[in-house]
Amino acid sequence: MKSIKGEMMSQQVNRKVILKSHPQGALKESDFEIVDDEIGEVTAGSVLVRVDVLSIDAFIRTTLDGGGFHTSAQLGGVIPALGVGTVVESADPGFAVGDTVTGPFCSQSYALLPSVMLRKLDTSIAPATAFLGALGMATGLTSYTGIVYVGKAKPGDTVVVSGAAGAVGSIAGQVARLAGASTVIGIAGGKHKVDFLVNELGYTAAIDYRNENVEKRLAELAPNGVNLFFDNVGGEVLDAVLMNIAEEARVVLCGAVSQYENMADVRGPKNYLKIPERNASMLGFTIFHYAHKHAEAEAQMGKWLKSGELKVREQIEEGIENFPATVRMLLDGGHYGKLMLRVH
Ligand SMILES: NC(=O)c1ccc[n+]([C@@H]2O[C@H](COP(=O)([O-])OP(=O)(O)OC[C@H]3O[C@@H](n4cnc5c(N)ncnc54)[C@H](OP(=O)(O)O)[C@@H]3O)[C@@H](O)[C@H]2O)c1
């Protein structure tokens, strides 16, 4: 039987997706290029990982412009992306060949990283992909943090989530329900996503922002106003919800995906005066700032996942060559729940 290391030795190619040009407006697949490169030498303190699955996240789009939001992909370089994989060679006694690990592997088929950038996963708790989804920092832990720590969800709240059928949104609404919200309303694009939210994830109701007037429909569904809004989208959707906030509402800015294709001309909310008028608050957060809460959040999410109270939908596309198309799919909303890409 071939060892994992032996398998790797016979295949000395690292297939990479690199950034060819900064996107001008909407991201195009031609902004990327696929190249084959050598796998580097494993030196003291480093670990070579076979990338099994990459997480396709909205933040990836923000790294592609020069001067990105979090960090920037370099022209000719790989694209930042989180992943799960298998150790194939290790020069750190803390990691053994065959260990399942997670880390910032980027858009490539093998990642050679300092061991401090890796975390060993216990796949008896959940399958490896769950550590990118429900238990992942940029997905489930973000949903939990935004609803519980930042939004301070309370029993009886009416909660609204935008981008509700995506990775963060599909979990945020469920966390709100599990935290005691009496009404959870999702906003997503298309009748099929409305059905998914209500029938599969247990949202109270959902609004199709592509075909319905969000402001009017929300006034019907939440006549006493929205207590907590978890916003993934920004732009017109944020404005429509602001018109419907209750007194003392909390508006949590998790992200603004509607703006990511045009970061040089971000549009702020025009209805922000509803915040002082209704004695409300608007708070942004970045998950990195809640590192001290990650273990607690992960433990709670793990319990809900195990008990079946939390439903997850994972959509896994295939092949590193499809990284550009899969990022495009994320921005176009062509997926349900957590979008990922299988590399090996
Ligand atoms: N604060 C943090 O630390 C943190 C961490 C992780 C993620 N985030 C944020 O969380 C949000 C969701 O990220 P994700 O990775 O989970 O992606 P995702 O929600 O799985 O995918 C993005 C979704 O955005 C929707 N969308 C795209 N363009 C839109 C537009 N113009 N108007 C309305 N909806 C639009 C699409 O759904 P439809 O089909 O419904 O249009 C798509 O499914 C992003 O804003 C991201 O930046 C924040």
C-alpha cells in the first residue's frame, strides 16, 4: 500500500491558481491563471499539507483589489483561502503524516507552511469540512459571534438576516432561533432560496429581494419592527431594513457583499438617520477581534450540530481549476449554504 508521502513524492506538482490582473468591476475568470509549480523543501518547523478542500468565502473577493479590505493577493501570487487538508511531510514533532489540519492554504493543491499556522483537527467531533462550515471561523463562528456577542440576541426578538441562504447567513438565523428569537426572517435571492430557508432551515419567513419590495414586505412580516438585523449584504437591502427597525434595535454589520465588486465607490446607507430616531445602534465586527471567544462559540456550535438542532447545507464543487468559477458562483449566489471546493 502506498503511503500518503509516497503518493505525494510521485506527484511533484503544486497546481496553483494565481491572480493575473486586478478585477476591473465584476470579477472575471480571466483575472486568474492556472500554473503548475514545484513543491518546495520541507525545512525545520514547516509542514507540507495536501489540500483536500478549500473554503470559498466572500472575503476572497475583497483580497483581489490592490489595497484589499483584510489582506491583498499579489499579482502572480496565490489567492488567500482557508482549507482543510492532510499532512504529507512534517518537520515539526507536533504534526504527523496523516494528521488532518486546517489553515490558510490559499488557492493551490499543496501548501507548505510554518507549523504555527496550522491547527490539528479532531474529526471524531465532526467531519473535516464542518471545520470550514458550521465550526469554521469565517462561517459558523462568525454567525454565532454576530448574533450572540455583538447583536446580543434576546428571547422574543424579531431577527432579520440578509444573505440568509449563504454560508454565514444560513447559520446566523438558526443561531438566533436557538438563542430564543420568536421570529426569524431571511432575505435572499430567488423563490428557491425562500423555500430553502423556511422549509429546510426553519426560518419563520423569507423575502426574495430580487422579486419583492423588501421594505414593504418586511413591514407586513414584522409589524412591531425588527429588534436585531444581521447584515451580510449592505446597500439597498440595508436601507430597506433600516426603515423597519424597532426602538432600541441592534443593527450588526457583518459584511456588505453587494459592495465588494466596487470597493472604490462603496455606497453607505441613506436611511441611517433611523438609528438616532429609534434610539438604535449600528455595530460592525470582525471575527479576528473575538479570538478570545472562539473556543466557547465552537463548543456551543458543536453541541447544536451534534444534537441536530443546527441544520447545515454544504455545497462542494470539484477541482482546483474551478477555483475562479466557484468564487464567481459565490458572488452570483449560485449556491446553498456553505460553498467549498474539493481539491483532492
Ligand atoms: N465580519 C466578519 O468577520 C466576517 C467573517 C466572514 C464573513 N463575513 C461576511 O459574511 C457575508 C457572507 O459571506 P459568506 O462567505 O458566507 O458568503 P455567502 O453568503 O455564502 O455568499 C454570498 C451571498 O451573497 C449574496 N449576494 C451577492 N451579491 C448580492 C447583492 N448585490 N445583494 C444581495 N445579496 C447578494 C448571494 O446570495 P443571493 O442568491 O441571496 O443573492 C450569495 O449567496 C459577507 O458579507 C462576508 O464578508 C464577515
